Amino acid sequence: MKYFPVFLDANYISAMVIGGGEVASRKIELLLKSTVNITIMSEDVCAGVERLINLHKLTWLKHNYQPGHFSQINIVIAATDDNVINEAVAEESRSLNILTNVVDQPELCTYITPAIIDRSPMIIALSSSGSAPILIRMLREQIEKTLPQGYGRLADFCYKFREDVKAQVKGLRNRRSFWESTLRGPIGQAVLDGKQQQAEQQLIASIKQEIAPPSGEIIFIHTKDGNPDNLTLNAHRAMQFADAVFYDDKVNAQLIEYVRRDAEKFPQSICSEILLNYPHAIELAKQGQRVLYLLDGNEALPENDALTASNIMTKEIISGS
């Protein structure tokens, strides 16, 4: 990755915006979604910037860029139309290891602002590392159309009952299974429909019931040509909810990026066509884990007496073309 994705805690942001025009106004409006700890440095400001300064009581240094004002600042945005000033701002802020953004001059930036989909407190950030903003705009439109506005309420709902669920449902895997079934079921739908009280009553009732430990399973995915674009919905969902994944060198490494980030990865040097690591997969499944086995091509699975005797639930998914 050319850029490392990260979300900053707004409580610790202290931002400086150099410039007072329309571009600066847009940057200030974006910052205001998270903080009012913003200083504007510009002798003149447009009506939009002045309105934001007065409305949110922002600090205004009524002079053009001068060095020596960054001691309490951790984010700097240069939004002027003067390249010499922008370069001077970038040089000073970078020397102080301050996050720096110079509008429309990525070579002077230490960070770039992604496209944002706001379902607060749920935030989705998209970036093409500056290479294809139009493509990102198209992708953002697609996600906006498919992501319900109520997802923010759903996130708030989870936060409200997080500690209650933690106290009642013991074990990280049990809680993950509980939340998955809750959010995908009637309770999650009730929240999305705005039926908050009904959802809360149902959740309180459900956590009082005895929660059965999750049952383990082994899912074999035949990836055929290995093209990630040809993943089926079943394969994609299995990869997102896996606890462990096995794969050999023949499996397209790009597919591993689709597996849940916290899943344990078990690459094997011996080709799966020669040897499948059934013993280890069975052991993990017996512990209640959801085990994924990625296989290149679409060869038939060999019979295994230990797997048959274990009575572990298995599934085969053919994904690709």
C-alpha cells in the first residue's frame, strides 16, 4: 500500500488551515464533522469561511502564512493558490513531523483525504492512492446506494449493549457468533426500521437465554481460476467469517485479502493436491472454529477417514470460472 489507512481520534486533533478561499471552506467543513479545534491563517477570507469562523468560534490569524505558528498543531492543510506558499507550508510542517495536506499537490502531502461515506458512527473511507478519483467517485456512488442510512443507528445500538452482551455471553467466539446472528436477524432489521424499543426488548430477552457455543465446521472452497472478481457470494461470506484459513502456494495470494483480517493464516508448503492438512483443520473445528480451506482449481476432495469419523460439519463451495 502506498498510503497507510488510519482513523484519527477527533479529541486530539488540532488543525491549521492556511488560506481563506472556497477550497479552504470545503476543508474546514470536512474538519468540522469531527472537531472545532481549527485555526485559520489568512489575511482575507471568503464569505463562506467567515461564516464558519463566526458560527463555530474558530481561531482566525488575520495574516497570510508566517512560519512559527505550528507548535500546538498536529494537522496542517495548505489551501492557497500560491505554489511558493504551499511549498513553504509543507516544508515547515514536515520538518515538525506534522500531518500535512497540500490541496492538489500530492507530492507535497504526507497524507491525503479519502472519499468518505458518513453513517456516523460508522465511517467508510475510500481511496485510490490519488491515482483515479473518478473511479473512487463511481465506487462511492455504488456503496451509497446499497448502504442503508440506518447503519449508523445499528452501530449505536451495538455500542449501547456491548458491555451487557460481554457480561452475559462468555468467550470472544461466542460473542462474535451472537452479534452476527443478532445483526443479521429480526433484531438488526428492527433497528434499521426505526423500531428501537422493540429491538432493545428482544436483545435483552435473548442475552438472558443460555447461549450455545458455536459449532465448528470446515469449508472447502475450490477457487478454480483464482480470479477474485469471480468469487461467489457464498464464498465471499465464508471468507469474511472464517476463524482460520489454510492454503498452498497455488492459491492466488490476492484471495487472502478477502479473508477476515483476524483469521489465523496457515500457508502450507506442500501442494494441497498431494496433502491436505486434515488433522490440524479437524483440531481447530473441534474447538468450535470456522475453518476455511482454499484450494486451487476444482479437483475432487480425497476421502479422509479421520474427517468422516469426527462428525464435523463440512461444506464445499465452487467459486470461480
